[in-house]
Amino acid sequence: MTTTEPTPDMASNAEIIGRHDANDLAEILAISNTDVHATIRSVADNADAIFTWDYDKGARKPLEKLYEKAKTSQWNGETDLDWSIDVDQEAVVAANAAAGLGISDDMDLSGTPFASWGDDEWTQLGVESQNWMLSQFLHGEQGALLCTAKIVETVPWIDAKYYAATQVMDEARHVEVFAKYLNTKLSGTYPVNAHLGLLLDDIVEDSRWDMTYLGMQIMVEGLALAAFGFMHQMTTEPLLKQLLRYVMSDEARHVAFGVLSLKEYYEGLTTAELKERQEFAFEAALRMRDRFLQQEVWERMGMSPKEVIPVIADLPQRQLFQQMLFTKIVPNCKKLGLLDAGDGWLRQKFGEIGVIQFEDMADTGEEYEMFALAEGEAGSGAPA
Ligand SMILES: [Fe+2]
Ligand SMILES: [Fe+2]
């Protein structure tokens, strides 16, 4: 990358996300899944499948290390998790509320749509939110399954093809365990959220192999790693805790795969090429933030999303949760040089959505080994 190149004009919000004001709630809510009964979604995958005849294993040492690590870190979703555990979803919601994750009694909600709510409604909200959250993670996991299969085809490096192949297996296992948890332990599922669906479509449709990495490994998986970590820490439900522990040990490798691969690739890109990556990262950040408005939950509860979301958005624990989702994405974007390329456009954008303060947290290229399962932890057949 040359430093003398003029900074190209960055795209506007309207060009990136289809609306002038990124925070326009009415426009955000106007996007909804209109195809909720379909069981199949077909998306054009515009990329070429790439063969490489260079079989020099270990030419990229950090990727080879990840691949070797992945081979010995496989676990079995059927036998390593204790599916005999009964889950009392309402008790889980009550425990979350007691831990301060719900709406506390001392908040003044008079004059809001929640003024007449009692314990039953709050419990129902907790239950629906959990059904919704895990459903979206399930759909995101399937997105990762498809994207890593695509990376096996499109990335030109043999070490990356090897590693991505292990990730395809990891993601199959994640889809399997989230689907089983939802279907056997919870009380309902939700179709894919429209904002998440649009993002997954964009990632799959892009013809450039590194965009699959950026959209999936850095943005979607970076958010998932942060969210799983938060849920793992907070939940008192032993089966979900164990499931998340196992999934996170894989996810940390996946995000590291993205960081380590793109770090090398981005060093050879021009400012104009990096600009497109910055814009894509910002689009993905907005789509994921918008998805967490969980508009489908409010609709299922018979509430108007337009009326309740502004009330919920003001709650401090909600703001904290929303920001926490970016604790992995922002330092990883920094490590890749995306924050400061093009006169710091993405730094400014992340500032506007209130997440730039995470830039100096650990990046996953360095910290992934911390998440590894301990010797004997997988395969024990018993929850920790
Ligand atoms: Fe996954
Ligand atoms: Fe993953």
C-alpha cells in the first residue's frame, strides 16, 4: 500500500446501508423477513473455485499451527455434552433477572408500553428473547458453515484450504448442537432476522475471497465470540454453559484464522481496495447492531417495535450489551489496519456508533489459545 495515494471518497450511508441516517428506526424496522415459511433460500455465489498446485505445507506457519491445533481439538456434540440435563427456561429467565440482566424494579416505566406489565409478561419476554437469540445464532452458524466451505474453494493458499476444511466440520457441529438445544430444551424458534439475512447474502454473493473472510471470520464470528463469552459468563444453566464453552474454543480459532490470513493479504492492497473493505466492515457492523433490536420478538408479543425499542434502547444494561458485542470486532479491525486506512474513516464511523473505545483490547490473532479446551476437557462426557 502506498501512502502517497490520495484518499478516495468514501461511500455515503445511503450507498452502504440504503438509508441516509444510519440510526433511522423507522427505516430499520421497515426491513423484515417476508419469506418466513420458506425452508430453502437460494443465493448466487459469484466466486471462482481456485485450485493451487503449490502444496508446500507450512508456507504460512501461523495457519499451519492453527490447522494442527484444530485437528486435535475436535469434540462430539452428541457425546461430549450432557443432553440428559433438564432445562427450566423460566427458571433461567428468573436467574438472569436476579443477576441484573433484566429490567429492574426500580426503573420508572410509567407512561411507556411496559407500564402495565407484571411478572408474567417479563418472564415471557425473557423466554422469547432466548428463543430468538439462539435461533439467530443457529442461522449465523449455518452462514459460517456455507462461508467456510466457500473459503475452501476460493482461497489460493494451501494452508488456508487445509484450515478452512477443519472449520467446515466445526461449523457443522455448531449448527447441530444449537439446533438440538433449541429443539429439545427451549420453547420455540424464529426465522432468520432480515438484517442478519441481508448480511449473510452479501457475504456469500461477493466474488472476492477475502470478503468472505472479512464478513464472516472478522465481523459475524467476532460478534458471536463476544456474545457467546457474555452468555457463557452469565448463564447458570449448565448445559448451555458447557455448549458455549465448547463452541467458543472453536470460534476463537476461527476469528484468529481471519485475522492471520487478512493481515498478510491487506498488506498488499491499495488505499482504494482497503476503502471497499472498510465500507463493508461498517455495513456489517450496522446490520448486526440492527438485528439485535429483535423486532420479531416484539411482534410475537403483540407489541409495536417502533414504540418499545426507544424505551429499551435507553436502558443502561441494554446499551452495555450492545457495545459488548463489538469488543472483538474493533481490535481485530485495528490489527488489520482498517481503522486508520483512508484517513481513519472507519475509526470515525465506529466512534459514531459508540464502539471505538474497544480498539485497544486484545486481538484474537493473539488471544485465541486462551480459549482452547484443557487436556481431557473434551471427551469427558460430563459438563464442567
Ligand atoms: Fe460456529
Ligand atoms: Fe465459527
